[in-house]
Amino acid sequence: MPAKPDNELESNMSNTDRPLRILEISGSGRRTNSVTRELSADLISALEQQAGDVQIKHRDLSDGIPLVDEAWITANFTPAEERSAEQQQVLAKSDELVAELQHADVIVIGAPIYNFGVPAALKAWVDMIARARVTFRYTENGPEGLLLGKKAYVVVASGGIAVDSEVDFATPYLRLALRFLGVTDVEVIVAEQLNIAAEQSLHNARQKISVVASAAQAPASAVIH
């Protein structure tokens, strides 16, 4: 009997003959010279080498993303079967973003730290995909995430602050948000304090990518899709 996979990614790589589905979320406002974009690309390339076949969906938040407003809140809290055509349209982009997450096996989030937190567009993305009765639900035992069986990689870059220090409000927020939605297998890849020690920090990040990609390799007996 094959050994039980050690993590969600290995499980997804070994239990099906379809491509590994990767969703990349680019949170950086920079389209060029972005460390999180470069490292995310390196990570996805490494995962592709391990999986053999991947299907990649790229969501670039610098293209724009809606913000939660009164119309969105009203539509979201209206039962789906009672929503007007206008309310359905209000939620259309949110529905699209949620569907991308539901479809994915692996989520790669590029998250530069801006002013101690996540970029505004990345916070807006979380707001769009945190949907009661869709991506999480309330139970008698508290909230329960519904995005199960997924692996997430969060690629974090900072200019001056140390990641996971008392002034980093981005990294713990993303861990919490993912866990709240049911994504509990989260790996953080860090390129921190780039204004102080860029060369060493990038070296460390690329080493971490090599390690986590190797760990994601399916057993030799598994079907590589």
C-alpha cells in the first residue's frame, strides 16, 4: 500500500492524472522589478519541474479589483436564490475569484509588505473571497473553512522590517486568512529587509524554494500528471 502523502500538495500530485492546478495571486503594485513576482515565478517553475504537468492561472491584482461597498454587502447577505440580476452582477467578480480558488490545488500569493501590512489590492482580494456559506461557514463550534485540500505558498518581501516581527502585520494576517478559509497547509517564503541585505535575503529565499519544491515531489510510484 502506498505511503500516505505528507502534505496536501503531495496528495494532489499523487491522487489524480490531471494537471496540477496552480493559482498565482500577484499582490505587488509593481509589474517590473518586483521581488515577489520574480520569486513566485521561480517557485512555480520549480513546482512544474516536480509535477511534470501544471495548469497555471495568474490573477494580477494590479489590473484592478473591486472594493467591498454597501451594494456588495447587501448582495452578499441576500440568499443566493433571492438575489436580483443587479445583485448577481455586483457579486460577479467575487464569484469569479472564488471559483479560481475552488478550482486550484496550489495557491501562490506574492505579498510585498507595504507600510507594515499587505498591499491594498491584496486586502481587497481577501475581502472578495471571504464569503460566508461559500468559502467558510458558521457552525455551532465556530467558523469552518470550506477551501479544503489545498496547499498555499506565501512569498513575502520587505524592504526594512523583519518578517514575523512585532511590526509585520502582513504575514500573520495572510496565514490567518488562509486558515480561516480552510487552507491550513501554508508555506511562507521570505525575502526580508531587502534594503539592508538584498543579496543574502534573495539567496535564502531561493534556497527555501528549492527545499519546499523538493519536498512537494510525489513518490516515485505515484502517477505524475
